[in-house]
Amino acid sequence: MKTTLTIAGSDSSGGAGIQADIKTMTMHGVYAMSAITALTAQNTCGVRAIYEVTPAFLKEQLDAVFEDIFPHSVKIGMVSSKELIDVIADRLTFYGAKNIVVDPVMLATSGANLIKTDAIQALASKLLPIATVATPNIPEAEVLSGMKIFGKEDMKEAATYLGEHFGCSILLKGGHSLGDADDLLYESGSLTWFSGKRIDNPNTHGTGCTLSSAITSNLAKGLSLAESVKKAKTYLSDALSENLNLGKGSGPLKHNFGI
């Protein structure tokens, strides 16, 4: 059985973070493991509090996983401090981890800031260079590239810059910022558009976590990056199309729609 590891924060409401990751990975038929970077007290309306784990404890979690059940792929989500990023980069390099997907989580769907300022530079300098692919949305890509993105030509320029600068593939997500669901993949100098149907569903809590975890699962199963992205977008669209409506804010997806 193929195995995956998510390194991310816990979402007490179950819609994002490691909860969304494990649900998604399980639905893709892989065995999911986790290393928790932070506990959050949050719901569909917002993030109330964040309790970060220590770098030493995160290292113990990562060592425990890699020494026993080596993951075929790794997803990195919410990591809010430079010290935790340093630990992740060190241990993944030490173990020679493969198929690393970095979802550079900076803001929650509710708008809450999930990363410290000094951690953004650490994420860029330590995690992106070891990544197979990074999956920024437009606001995150603007932060990482220093560019403003207003349309598809800007997306091409930003994705190319990020891919060449950090030496990894980039899936730049159009999403709600441009009013469509078209994403752009930069891979080895080539650009590929992945169109998606616009789904009229305000409940989008955890969409980024879900997409990146689906890609991670597909990579673990040996699919190419392009095929992994294509199948992940289909899974996300299907989960959104179920129109699950929970909570008073931006609700979660129906990850288990296939059951």
C-alpha cells in the first residue's frame, strides 16, 4: 500500500489542515500519516487561537514516521514559524524524502494570518528548493514573487519566475481571485493550463489543503505530476459539487462524497 505524510496544522472544525488531508488521502486509497505543526482553535467563521508545537517535538514526530513507515510522498501545509520550517527541511533532506508537495499556507479562508513574517522567507529559501511542486494561490504567489497578478498573462509570468527561481514545479491556482477555476502548472520550463468548472458554492473551507493532498496522494501512486494535478482537480470539483452546508461561515467540503 502506498503511504503519504502530511506535515500541517490541526483544524478543530475538521474542514482544513491535517483533518482535510487525511480524509482526502484516505479517499484516494493511500495510507495517511501526520506530523502536527500546530493546534488551532477554529471553525468555519475563523481562527480563534494557534498553539504551536516545539521544534524538538516536530522532529520527534518526523523521525518516528520516517524510521518506521517511509512515506512515498509528503505534503507540507501550515507551518507558522521559521524554527519549524528549519526542522522540516533538515529532516526531509536527511531522509531523502521524495514527491514533496508544498502548499504555502499564509491565510485561512476566513482571512486569518497563519504564518509569521520571518517564516515566509524561510519557506521560500528552505522548503521550495526541495519541493517537487508548490501550490500557491494568487495572494501567496504575489508574496513569494513580489509581483501583482491581475490576469492570466501575469499568472504565466509569476509561475515561470517562481519555478525558475526556486527550482521546483509551480501550480498557480486561479480560483476565486480571477473568477474562474483555471490553474497553471509550470513544470521543467513548460506551462500547462488546467481548466475547471466554476462551482457556485460559498463553502470553500479547506479547498487548498484538499487539492494539495489529492496531488500528494496521486504522486505516491506513481502518477505523473500533470496527471496528479488533473485528477486532483476532478476530486476537488466533485467534493465542492456536493454542496455540503455546515457551519455559520465558509463551510467544509464533502470529502467522502464517494462513500
